[in-house]
Amino acid sequence: MIDRKARIVSVGEVMIELARGTDGRLAFGFGGDTFNFAVYIARASIEVAYATALGDDNYSEGILTLAVAEEVRTELVVRVPGRLPGLYLIETDAAGEREFFYWRDTSPARDLFELPDWGRVAEGMLKAEFIYFSGITLSLYSNTGLGRFLTVLETARQQGAKVAFDSNFRPRGWKGNLARARTVFAEALKRVDMALPSYDDEAALWGDRSPETTVERLQGFGISEIVVKNGPSSALVAAGGCSEFVPVPEVVVPVDSTAAGDSFNAAYIAARMGGAAPTDAAAGAHRLAGEVIRHRGAIMPRAATH
């Protein structure tokens, strides 16, 4: 039984990260969009648990050690003997833009909602004040796993939880099947209270012509709070019947743009949970993302977090 609830449960996959530096060498770490979010929101002193599945190997132990060091709760991590976590490689160009290469087809995280212990994860989600997931989360699961996950989301909302979603659309994760991606996303969006997409992802998946088009489409699902991130351009915040562009306070030439959106989302939700207005929360989120992209890898050194 889970006695003490976390305010937020973040659901997804954390992997071994290899990031190539300017000298051509590979730096070793761990990352994954919803895990990055969990780390950054924990640094904002919001209690968060991470829900995933890992193996019983040394790398899985390393991930758990990092989570504990970052004060991310791990009681919703299911261990699967004999399995290994996924791995991804980041290649970054001169402009700081990155390309990802994945080895994750047998990752235990893909089976989270089909493992014998998945009910424990569901229990933890149902006790949360906030549930956070992404399009990458959705791309992991089979139809059976998706059905269970979406049912838990629906039940959690009925019990008063809020659900936040970042589309993070990655075509490779859907094996090029845009029709299935759109169908799954549409079902998930029916269960979302706060959408935090990036405009380029929405344009790739849905053909949106502008951030305003994205807002209009998402409002059609009944989503009451929407923030459309747009790289170094202003983020469009739509909440409370108003829409406003919130500019990036300082345009930073990125060293590595990995986790820019994840950290933005963490700062935004932390600020909103603390009572900040949506536009003020977005301004603070821009500032954290601007710091994150000055560092290589998904998780910048704790000392650099203001």
C-alpha cells in the first residue's frame, strides 16, 4: 500500500543517455522527457513520484540513485528482472539543435501497464493531485497498456486530479504511423486539463498553421489551460478566457536544447501550483529553459538551478 501521496505523478520512461561533446567524446548520464520534468519540478520543491519500469541491472540502480538524489520518489518504479533500460544517443549540431538515436524496443517501461504489479502504479496515480505525461509516454504502450493508462487518467480526473500533457511528438516512436498517433493523441486529449505542447510538434502531427491554430484545436477538446511553446519565439498562453503571447526574456544560443521543453513545463506547473498567474508562470518557465539550454545533456548541474 502507498501511505503518503505525491502531489504529482509523472509517467514515462527514463533511459541511459549518451551525449557527444565538442571533442567527439560521449558523456554518460540518464534522461527521458517525463523524468527530466520530474527532476526539475522536484528542484522547485514540489513533491513528485516517477512511474516507470526498470530492470535489475547496475544502470537501473544508477537511475534510482539519481532519482533519490534529486528527491524524486521511486515507489512507483516497477522492477523487472533480466530487463535493461533503453538507451539514447544525442548528436548536437553547431547551432545546439539535437538529433536523437534510440535503442529502446525491449525497455521494461514499454510494458508498465501490463506487468503484474501495474495496479500499484495505478493506485499511486489515483492518489495524486496532478498527473503528467507526454506523447512519448503514449508511444511506449500497446493498445492494452494504453487502454489501462487512459482509464486510470479518467478515474483520477473524476476524483479531482488534474492532468497535464506535453505532446512531444516523435515520428520515429510511432514508426511513421501518423494515423495511429492522431487517434491515440485524440483519446488522451479528452482526459487533459492542461496542455503544454511545442508548436513544431503540433505542426508536424496535425498540420497546424500557427500557435493560434493549436490553441483553437486543443480548446475543442475542452482543455481549459494551454501553453504553446515556440522555441525562441513567444509562448502563447490561453487560460481563463484570455490569450497572450509571453516573450522569451533573453534569446540564448543553445549549447544543447535537450530538455528545454521539459524544464519549461516543470517551472510552469510549479509556479501555477504556487498560485502564480499563467503569464507570470510562463515568464519564469522561459527563464529556467534558458538556463537549461546553456548546458549539455538533459539535466543540468544542480548548482546551476536558481
